[in-house]
Amino acid sequence: MSDCLIIGGGIIGMMSARMLAMAGASVTLLDQRECGKESSWAGGGIISPLYPWHYDDLTNELSFASQAIYAHLCLQIFKDTGIDPQYIQSGLLMMDEYDSPLAVQWMDKYHVSYQPHADGALFTNIAQVRNPRLLQALKVDILNKGVSIIEHAKVSDLLIKNNQAIGVKTKDKDYFAQDIVACSGAWSSKWLNLTDKIFPIKGQMIVLKSTKGVVKNIVLDQGRYIIPRVDGRILVGSSMENVGFDGSIDIGVQKSLHEFAYQRFPVLLSANIEHHWSGFRPASVSGKVILGRHEQFEHLFINTGHFRNGLSMAPASAERIKQLIINA
């Protein structure tokens, strides 16, 4: 029996496993598919909420705390695994909302400033990672740190004894641990009874084949973004669709995303679309992150509901969960 059982192998689950393993806990991680192949893989890798004034204090606190350590974290993981997460402080050019009363109030509160730009506001400190590479590196890293990863193990129910969570049930076997951490993102409410229900919001994205220097900064406008990667590829996202777990992609959204990109960078009109995919963000009914002890069962901890911001909050979310467990 492990000290800790992590349910979900996305960025939140793997980062939580890493923190707990480094604190000396024996950790088993279960994923219903393969680690890092769902929402965390599908996102853009921006290390910041897109419009942070629309989120609560906890989201902002976790985001700022994570931003402060991400550069060092990625460097350490690169050194330990040989896989480069491609952390780049590319800056974020925001073309709308930055001068709204809500945004101005938020910037005053958190002492955030930007550089005026012909097209909006440039937040120079915003960075990105290439999230598939970060997830690949994290998987290697936590395996090296002794975490036991069990993939294709879909949790169907929680095992409870005397009002304490003692394990989880899968089709093939039951798994037991001293503490259980639910990090299963959009799927959390499928096996876990939460007052604040979690549901999926689908996002479709595309990547364009381009050349380095065409887009210099991350660009954000009207809720969509354009992200320049190290190799010149351009990631464009993302739709917001409340359609349940329908992972289909459609040509209309693809055309809309491409149009969004080339309207701002006309040279991208002729850029080939290399990939088009979708993912499911874990949204909560309250719109807030669910992070802490379960309200009913002992030894059960929740780390989910990060919506669009799982990657940008992951290190600090994992640290918070680790502290709750080791200080329990």
C-alpha cells in the first residue's frame, strides 16, 4: 500500500506526485488512459490566466506563485531528464480588455504593469512552455523519483471505511493508500461526489507551420490566442464549447481559428494547418478551483477544477496539496 494515491495523470496529477515523492512519500498514480494525453496536452502552455481579473483570488495566488518558480522548475526537469520543456519568456500582447475598469483595478491590486504597444498592452514577463514536452519530461522525472504509474486504470468508485477514504475501485482491481488525491480534471465528477460539480468545456486548437520570427509574442484577443513556438510553429486556440465529452473536431472551427490568426498576421494566410485537435477543460459550477480536503471523507484531497489554467497553477497547487497531506 502506498502512502499516497493520485488519481489522474495530467499536469496537476503528475506535479502533485512529484512534490509528494520529493517529500519522501511513496506514491502511486493512476490514469484512465496515458499520462499527459488529455487536457494538459491539448492546451497552449501559457503560464498565466488569459484575463486574470476574471478569476478569484486563489487562482491568482496560485498563478503568481507558480510563475515565480516555473523557469527554475523547467531547468531542473531538463537537467534531470534530458527533455527540454522549452520554457520561453515570450511576453503576452493583449489586444483587448487591458484598459477595462476591472483590469485596471486588478493591476493596481497586484502591482502589475505593462508596456504600451501599438496593438494593445505588452506584458513582458509572461512565459510559455511546450506543454506536451513538459508532460513527457514530468512523466520520466516522477518515474525516476520512484512514483509507480499505472495507466489504463479507470477509477469507477471511491472505497470508504468509517468515513475515511481508503482506496479506489477499478475494473481490474482495488487500490489502497493512506491518502488519496483526486486530480482527474474534467472526469472528477464521474467517480467522485463533489458539491461543486466538475464538467467538461471542450476547446479546439490548430497548429500552423510557419517560420521563426513571424510572431514574436503570445497574442491574446477576444478570448483566443496565438502562440509562437521555438521551431516557428504557431499554435492557435481556442474554442469554448459546452458539449459534454464530445471530442469531435469540425472544419468550421478550424477555419475560424485560422482566420483569427491571419487577420492579425496576414502572412499566416498561406500557412499550412499541420494539426487540429480538441481537449476538455475541467470547469466547476462555481467557476473556482477546488483545492483542499474533501468536505465529507477524511484522507481524501481534491485538486481539480482549474478550467483553462491548470498548467499555470500546477506547481503551486501541488505544493498546497503536499503541505495539507504532510501536515495532516
